[in-house]
Amino acid sequence: MSDTATPSPAADDDVLTVLPASGDDHASVEHDIPEDDLLRMHRMMTLTRALDERGMRYQRQGRLGFYLPSTGEEALQIGSAYCYRDADWMFPHYRVPGVALWRGAELDQMVANLFGNIDDNGIGRQMPVHYTMSEINFVSISSPLGTQVVQAAGAARAMQIKGEDRIAVAYFGDGSTSTNDFHTGMNFAGVWRAPTIFFCNNNQWAISTPLSEQCAARHLADKAIGYGMPALRVDGNDVLAVVKATRQAVEYARSGEGPVFIEAMSYRMGPHSSSDDPTRYQPSEERDEWTRRDPIPRFRRYLVGAGLLTEDEITQIDAECAEQVAASFKRNEQVDKPGLESMFTDVYREMPEILREQQQFLVAAEGGKVREDTSGAEFPL
């Protein structure tokens, strides 16, 4: 590796950290990240938090059916996303919206998914917070745990066979490490030495199941040993440490050495989803302790101490991100939902007669009629 040794296949008690927990001792912090990138990382972390806050608020008001927040996990999203190339492929889970934002996803496009309106890439087919954006190599999120682990391993193997200088990244939570798909994906990536980053967001809770009740391993990173790949443990609430760890992993995988497992230690500061009440199972003292480790204030203390931001500028950025998100929600709330015709017209390039009959029957049952558009596809009025 360039600045540290190759990740050890045997995980130990050391967790890679760069920022002091207080964020105050900025003189001791060493990194080579340009100032403009640091400031953009801060803004993207702030925007990710603002998206979560607005999404949860709208759901509680009955204006969204469902939402999944990633509050407290912004550093591991932005810090890791910073290290990839545009050509690399992301196989995400539903708690990394910041990865999509960093890679250039339009906020309006993501909010359209929350409402399932006609501007949604998935045409209202997917659950909220299950984004899909092929233009930024961001594969559709699936609800079942672990599916993306297998997909990433297969894609990485295909890139390897084709001789492409690209990697595949699978994001997943600690709960996914207990699935069959996790085993399958990790096993085959290890056998093939496929260029894959397995990025585990260990936020301590698989819905209401604590880590201690789902895994007997000392650390989740220990699991990498059985698949013949190195592992790294990193402070997932330290954005600069996440950059350092991910850079090492990316360099290792891209050089042809094989896959790497990253265990990012963080905490789910919000509910698993809008359908969940974490106060029923998370100890209050545990939540309070991790709230003091909130990655955004921690990074801000460093940026202020290093003279890169002022408190007034932070207040302004907070307001700008909140306003940007609020405006997107307001716009998308007014956009129409997909019509009945979308159930038929986006399935086949040329609609089979049996589907045409079903479409006509459904439209008639709904009291509508069918008209022809310029492309020849049929739509109900």
C-alpha cells in the first residue's frame, strides 16, 4: 500500500482513527485531502442529514408512506464515496444515500423515488429510499439483505475477466453478514480474487437485534479470514479515517490483489425505518454516548479549528441544504403519479396482444379509454 502496510487478514482491536474524538486538536491531524474536497465533503454530509430530516418529517405528517434514515452514518458514506472512480460500480443498501449524492445523483431524482411519481426512475415500482441510477453506476437497491453482496462479486468477476480497470463495491449492514448471500459473495470473490470492496456499516443494530446476539465473532472483520481476504476496521464516524481506509482497500483491489473487507464502526442514531421505535430496545445511555460521537459536529470542529470554516458559514450551509431539500420535496409532492398504462408499456418493447387486451380491460374497468400516442404505445385518458 502507498502510506500503510497491506491490510492484515487477522483483525485486531485497533480501529483506524484520524480525527480526535473531540475534533479540537486539529494540529495533530495529518491528511492530503485538498481543502475544496474537505469543504465539499462537509456539505454533502450536511445535505445527507437534511434529506433524512425532511424525509422523516414528511412521513410523520402522512405525506410519505415510508422512509429509512441514515442519521449518524454520514461520514462512512461520504468518506468512502470520495475514493472511487466514476467507472466503478456501486451495489448499495438502503442506508447510503450520501454515496449517490457524492457521485452526482440529482436530489430531485432521489426525492422523486420517495413519492413514486412520474419522474421516478423506477416509475413508482420501488419502495422509498430504494434508489436506482444507472447513469452513475448505482445499482437498484433491494430490500432483502445481502443480495448486493453476490451481485458485486459477480460484477467484479466480469470486470476481471474483461480486463477492465474497475472495481465493484458492496455496501451492507452488520445484519447482512448473517445471510447466505453474504457467504456466497464473499466466498467466490475470495476464490476469484475479484476486485471487490465489501464495505460493512456496523451500526450495532440489525433492526432490534444487537450485534452480540447475531454473531459470536470477536469482530465482523474476523469473518474475512475465512474467505482469504484482508480486512480493515475503521472509525466510521471519522470521515478522514474512512477516506484513509477506503483508499487502502481500493488500491489493493484495483492492483489485482483481490477483495478487501472494511468494517466501519458507527451507530444508527435514528430508527431502523419510519416503522420502528428504537427507544423500545436501544439503551438510552448507549444512544447518548454515540450521539456525542456524531460525525458531523466532529468534522465541523476540525474544520473550524483548521480555519477552513467559521460558525457563521456552518449556519449558512445548514440553511442552504435544508432549503434545497425542502424545495425538492415541495416540487415532487406536486408531480403526478404514474398512470395505469405504465404497468404495461414499459414491460416489452412491442406490447404482446395478451397484454394489450389486459390493458384495455383494466382501462375500461376504470372508466377510461385508450388513445394512441406518437410512439404507438397506448395510454388511458
